[in-house]
Amino acid sequence: MAFWGGSAAGGWSHGHYQMGGRPSSNLKRSVDGWDDEELGRVYDHSVVRRLLPYLKPYKRHVVVTLASMLLFAGASYTQPFLVGLAIERFIGSGNLMGVTLIGVALLGLALVGWASQYVQQASTAYMGHNVLLSLRTQMFDHIQKLSLGFIDRNEVGRIMSRVQNDVTVLQELLTTGALTILADFVGLALVIFFLLYQDVELGLITFTVVPFLVIALAIWQARARQAFVRVRQAIAIVNANLQENVSGVRVIQSLSREDENIRRFDRLNADNWSANVEAGRLSAAVLPTVELLVAVATALVIVVGGIRVLNGDVEVAAGVGTIVAFALYVQRFFDPVRDLVLQYTQLQRAMAGGQRIFEVLDTKPEIVDAPDAVELPDIRGEVRFDHVHFEYVPDVEVLHDIDLRVSPGDTIALVGPTGAGKSTLTSLVARFYDVTGGRLLVDGTDIRQIERRSLARRLGIVLQDPFLFSGTVRDNVRYGRLEATDEEVEAAARAVGAHDFIKRLPERYETVLHERGLNLSVGQRQLISFARAILADPRILILDEATANVDTVTEATIQKALKRLLKGRTSFVIAHRLSTIRGADRVMVLDQGRIVETGTHAQLLARDGLYARLYRMTYEEGQAVTPGGDGHGPAGEPSPQPAT
């Protein structure tokens, strides 16, 4: 389906389910229950289980990584044992050869550790980045297929956070964190083994500090979780306020709100500062506690071991060797503890991020092809609303018993007050949503029985806010039909009057457009969107207030383009300009989700109903008209915008 003009949100009313409107942002949060500020558990088996299939293509790398990690751990944690052995067996007895062999062995272990650590980190990085490549691609592909109802319930920024922030957090875990944590546990096991192997009694004395460590970490964990949640909440509020102020800077400056907004931002920033300072204090407290326990354990080893040597319970050389090895192993014992403390928050964030990622991937598209859906090779463009009802949420109906038949090639103008349901009606034609009652048929076939891609290739939309993508002018015109030749692109631009301004651009059709095409005027962007539609040649066309934001001169050019664009196509036009209404085959007047009037412009004026009241209110109560007309045709159309 081609979005010739802009985002799908164009033209909808905002608020708490106005007629024709979509859910408000407050309701969005409650629908899906996403909570970006929550931290996950330190270990979430469901997340790990879901990640394992992504590692299957890299089984060989997993084996190599684990082997390298074990080899590195073995080489690293064997060194203190050799140092103690050298003191105990060779230095005390003056055995130079033995000391030399120990030195060579230590050097060899260092080289083995260097090589194994390189292989381990390189292999982990390869696996991690490939898994994240697959995961991010899968998320992008899945989000592209989700229905607009999902977008309605979740702000774009939150969806972006899933693809960017959550995937990045998971990437950090997969590329560095997971292996570090696994290596820490292996290291702890090796340290315990060597300590007990060398001296069971001294080893048990060393472990007496462990209960105090567990208690300290338990207290820290309870307070740290709350502190880190507060940090995430505070920075989320700061970022939201910053984004809002940058996006609304024109309104802010026009209303002189700079000083008030700065004061408000200062308050939010101060809350963020306070949260981070508290978290920093907690982080600063835990590591010195660990260091204190290291010192206590080392002191116990030296005192108890020294007493045993002085009492003659062990030989001096053997006792000194054991004491040195134990002192080194005590340091090694607490190294993994330090790492695990530092990895604590990353683990929580990664598990929470993984959970949110899989929530998105588990979300099923609401609009899917039926098992027996048919592909339409071509369509004539007949559209029938057969007693259609529609609601965005249960029991809040926004369209009521719409019964309408549109013949192929007809142009239907849709008018009515804000929130009457005009954009909702056209959204059903585009099958952004499925009807909740009745049937919507295209060429006699229920739209739910037509393959979505088949329908999309024959339907185009031009919206009020033209949306252009990063790339050249030519790329944007060709967006809906990639196989079009350069000649066809230029012919489409000529047909809608866009060629003249394009050839004045610095690089003509190769001019690179800025984000959303902001280096062009609104009218120029809209002409490019019309050129897209002409090039793609849809059989059904939806214009959602496509001329609302352009000036009178540009509108005259666009009206000429519209005549070419609408010719021979079934068109639904949410009318904004009187000239568009007058040129329609029929005008449908909607109010509170119902069709209340239908007919031509002249017939509806003669009926003196809602349409006539809207017309008089907009065009006849003291409104200025453009020079050179009588106030009733394109040349004399009033410049103010009608309330449609």
C-alpha cells in the first residue's frame, strides 16, 4: 500500500475516543502495559530460553568460546598455586632449576591465557553481534507487519526503544556480560578447589567472611533495585521533556515559554541528579565493603598461617608458601564477586530488555490474510459499505451502520465536523483496521478475503502532511513503484506540475532531501506525493485533506494535478477546499459516525441541512474571497479553511 502523502495518523482526531478518533496517549500505556522503567530479575529463565535458538547456527563458536574460557580460567587461577609451590619446594631449598621451571611455567600460562582470552573474546563478539543482527532484523520485519492498532496503543518512541535501547542492552550482555559472569563462576569454583586442595582448615577459615558478604550484598541489592529503578524513571522523564521541547520549539518561542520551560526542566534535571547521586552512593558503598572483607580474609590467613609456622606445626617453607598462595587466592576469590556486583544492574536491564523484545515479537498482527484469501489480478474499483459498524475498543462504536455503494471511477467527497469519522471510514477502505460489523466489499469480494498485498498494490493514499523519506527526489517519486524508469518518473512529475520546481533544484531529480523533505516547501512536498500516486497508478485513491496546508497559489497548481490524478479512479476525498467538493460526483456528510446527508454540492445546499450550515458558516459569513472570482468557483474560492 502506498503512502503517497504522509503518516497514517494524518487527519485523525486526538483525545479520549472522540467519534472517528483514536485512543489517547494515556490509554495507550494501559492497553499494552509496557513499563520502560522496570528492571528485570537478575536471571530470567524464559528470556534465556528464548535466546538459545538464536545461538544454534553458531554451535561451533559456542564450543570454541567455552573451551577458551575454561582454558583461560585454568591458566589464570593456576598461577598462585605455582607461586606457592615455588616458595614451598624450591626457593627454601635453593633449587635454582626448580625455580626456573616454575618461572617458565608461569610464562607459558601467561601466553596460554593471552591466546585463549583473545579467541574467547573474538568468538563471543562474533556470536553476539550476529545474534543481535538477526534479532534487530526480525524485530524490524515484525513491526512492519503489525497493525496500526498496535501503533495507536504504543508511542513511536517506545517502539523505537525496543529496537534500539533494549537490543543494545541485550547486545552488551551477549558480547561481554554473559561470558564474564560465566567465567566469574568458573573462577570461584577453581579458587575454592585450590584453597581446599592446599589446606582444608585454612580454606574453611577463609570462608568465614562469606556469610557477612552475603548479608551485605542482600541488603545492598534491596536498596539498589529501588535506586536503579528511580534512575531509569528520572532519565526517562528528562528525555521525554527534552524531546517535547525540541519538537515544540516553534510554539514555545511564539508564546515566550522559554523561562518557564527552563525552570521546569531544571526541576526534572534536579530529580535526575538526586536519583543518580543516591545510586552512586550505593555503588560506592558496596565495593569498599568487598575490599574490607578481602582485607579481613587476608589477615585471617596470615595470622592463622603465621601462628602455625611459629608453633612449628608446619615447616617454614611449606607454611610460607601456603600463606602466600592463600593470600593470592583470597584476592582472586573476591575478584569475581566484584565483577558480579558490577554486572548486577546490567543483568537486570538485559533481562528486562529481553522480556520487552519478546513481548513485541509475540504480538500478533491484528490484520492478517484469511487462509482462503484470494489475489485480485486487477480491480475495477467498486467499493460497497454493507451496513458497516466499527469500534477501536469494545463498546465504543465510532461508525454506525454505514451503507454506501461507490461505483468504479466515482469521486466521493467526505465532509463533516471534526471527529465525525471521515478518516476512520477511509482507513477501513485501506484495511488498516477490519470492520467490527457488516461487510466492506471491493468488486463484490469481502475485503477480508483479499490478500493484503494484492489490495495494497491497487490502492494509494495522499495525506494532509506529506511524508518524504531520506534520499533523492527521484527516489521519493519512485517509492511506490521501484521498477519505474527515469523517464516515467519525470513524466509523472510533469503530469502534476512538479517538474518545473524540481528542475530548479540544485541537483534536479538527484537533489538529496533532508529528513521528511524539510528543505522543500509544504506545497512542493505535496506535489511530489501526488507524483508518487500518478506513477504507481492505483485504482482506488484516498485523499485525506491533501490540500489543507498549502497556500492559494500552490493549491491552484495542485487542483490541476488532482484532475489528472482522480480521472478514471475510484476516489475518496476528505474535502477541505470548496473546489474539491464541487468537483466530486457525490458529497457524503458524516456526523457522529453516521452518514446524515448525501448528494451533489448543489443538492445539499438546496436541502438546507448540516452541509448547508457548514457551508454558510465557512464561506458566507463575512469571509474574504480571492480576487477575480464570485466566491463560488476555484478562482473565487475563499481563502479561509472550511470546517470539514
